[in-house]
Amino acid sequence: MPKYEIRKGDLERLVGRSFTLEELEDVFFDIKAELDDVDGDLITVEYSDTNRPDMWSVEGLAREIRGYLGLETGCPKYAVGPPAGELRVDPSVKKIRPFVAAAVVRGVRLGEEGYEQLIQLQEKIMLTYGRKRRRVAIGTHNADMISFPVKYSAVDPESVRFVPLWETRELTLSEILEKTEKGREYAHLLDGFDKYPVIVDDNGRVISFPPIINSNDIGNIGPQTRDVFVDVTGTNRAAVMTAVNVIAAALAERGGKIESVRIVYPDEVVVTPNMAPKQTVVRKSYVERISGIQLSEPHFKELLERARYDVLSVSGDEWSVAYPSYRSDIMHERDVAEDVIIAYGY
């Protein structure tokens, strides 16, 4: 189960109220989290669901708590501005890491705590949900340094040189795999390929070498970074889309404004992130049957909204609901029922 660290004061600012440790422990338990350890303001959280990467940061935790406590209910909405530019996908990556998504988030107020959360969230997603970067790898970069259009292609490992993150000299892609810590750790992900993927901007500057490492200039963000470019690459399209939505939403919780990126594949164009709510149907009688709780329609609606759903329409026993784009775990009405039961307090 994923564990991550948060600052109590940071959580309280994002929720909009203060908590005693006893209150936090109770609230965490109710939303399937556990207060694992406390060291002053530093809290270690353990979250029991490995299919909820949106809950692996203080931003997601605060968003869920606001709903559970009734401070902010319904499906969270995230406006997405027009495309900041294009990311053009070359056919050469198809057999290596075929899928990519991107976003630009401007005006983010990170600070030390937000920066720590962003880096931690990336790592937790890549490790668990991303299956140690095989399925999903994420890069975050300084958007102000990037010239669009951006190109994602596979190149000869000796043909490209750049300074990787936390290094001081240029290395070829082959040298990065041999001489850097992250290169050695993840080199096996590129075993069997004679070309390696890179993301390069319109000025020919390397942004990242996925799934290995960012560049040390464009990819070296910090607490003062205001405009963030996010790239996500991987082998599973749905997972890549979920990951970019999770990161974009977390940055938006820090005051960022999301701009989309046009992903131009050889045979299609996709605009990411797609933050439009998803929809499903749940039967009130089904929730009552599996929970043993009898619910009035107003109470059922209240519980759905506290669980961060919008009620779109009701037709007899069937309730059409909307839920956030960053959730990929809603596969059946039993998943909605579980959220309703949690909101009820079971």
C-alpha cells in the first residue's frame, strides 16, 4: 500500500480548517487512509487503495476530506485552456513507448511544500501505478524554457547529448544508462531496443529521456517554478491519460491554470489532459442492498455529492452520475456504492 509524507499545516490550509491529531486519525480512517506516523508537523500517510493515484498527495487527500466533511461537494471541476502547443509523435516510438500525454499548468504556487508533494507524487505514481516506470513515466519541467512544437521520437543512443538532471556534463543516451544512478536503475526498460525515446523542443533542446531522466535545465524545476510542463509516456494508454490528469489536478489545487497540449500521432490527434468528468449509472436499490442501509433520495444525493459525484439525472431507481477524470478505478456500480458507504461513515 502506498505511503507518503505530508505536512499537517499544508493539509489544513488546503482543506480550510485545522484538526487535532485525533480528528485527523478519524477522518483518515473514514476515507481509507491511515495516519502511520507523526514527527512534529510531518505526517506519514498510508493509503489502502493502489488504484487511486489521485489520493497519493496532500492535494488529493485535502480534496477528498473537503468532500467527506461537506465543505466542498460534488464532482471537482477543472477548466482547461486552449492548447499551449503541439507535441508531435514520431512513428519510431511505437514499439518502445507508444503513448504520450502532456499538459501545461501556469501560475502554480508551489513553495517548498508543493514542490515536495509534486516530486513525491510523481515517484509514487511511477513506482506503483506505473509499475516501476514500465507502464507510466512522468516528467515535470519549466514550461517557460520550452519552445513548441515539441517532438517525441526514438533516436540513435549516440546521436543525442545533453546534461541530465543533477549532472554537470553532457552525456550521450548510452552514457546516461551507464554512468548515472537513474540510468543504471532503469536501463533494463530499454533492453532490446537499438533506439531510445527522447522529447525535444523546437529549438532542439532535450526536455527528457523517458523513462529515465529529465534534462538539468528545462527539467530542473524548484519551489519557485510557476509554469510547469508535464509529460507522461508509457505502454498503457489509459494509465498515461490518468497520470497526466492526476498531476494536472494536483497542480490546479495549488492555484495553477491548466492548458492543454495537442498530441499529434501519425494517424490521430488527441488533446490532453481531458479533465471532463466521466459518467456512470448506479442503482439506489443496489447500494441499499449491499450496505443494509435504507436511504431517502435527498440523503442518497447528499452522500453522492460528499463522495465527489454530481447527480446528472434520476430515472426510477437509476441515478446517472458524473465523477472526476482523474479516477480510473470506477469500473462497476459497486465502486460507486463503496464511495457512498464511505461517505455514510461505514
